[in-house]
Amino acid sequence: MKVKISYTIDFNEVPTKVARLSEETLGNLILESTELAHNIERLKDDNLFSTITKIQDFRQQLMKYDMQLADYVGLLSNYEKTKLEIVSTVTEHEEEEADEST
């Protein structure tokens, strides 16, 4: 069963935190895909059941990594959206002040 967890960080830390999480996810994906590649190279030596199991396990891990990467996309999209809203609000406020002073 998968659960979502959350915690609070400073708004400006979001890109750095997502970068670290992404690096960890991609590092794990590379490690596991390398292991699978080595197992497939030994396919002639191993029994097929063992190889099938390893491929199925890898597919499960791919689903986990896909969910993590989707979370990172969501985090960065929301970060960028919020950043644009902040800039838009500040610009509108500055324009209103400029109009009031004229």
C-alpha cells in the first residue's frame, strides 16, 4: 500500500529539494536497471523462472519510480504556478500604485 507524506519547507527550497529527490530516484533506477541487465546477460546460465521473477520485480520498481517522478512534476508545476502568481500580483500592485500617483 502506498501513502503520501508531507512536510513543510521554505518555498525557495522546493527546486533544490525536488532535484535531490530526483537524483536519488534516478540513481536507484540506474542501479536496478544495471542489475537487471546483468541478470539478463546470465539468462543462459539461470533458470527462466528466476529471470521472469527479476523482470517482474523490476517492473514493480518502475511503477514506484514513475509515481515518484509524477510527484516531482506536480511539485515543480505547482511551484512555478505559484511563483508566476506572486509575480503577477506584485506587478498588478505596482501598476495600481503607479496609477494612483498620477
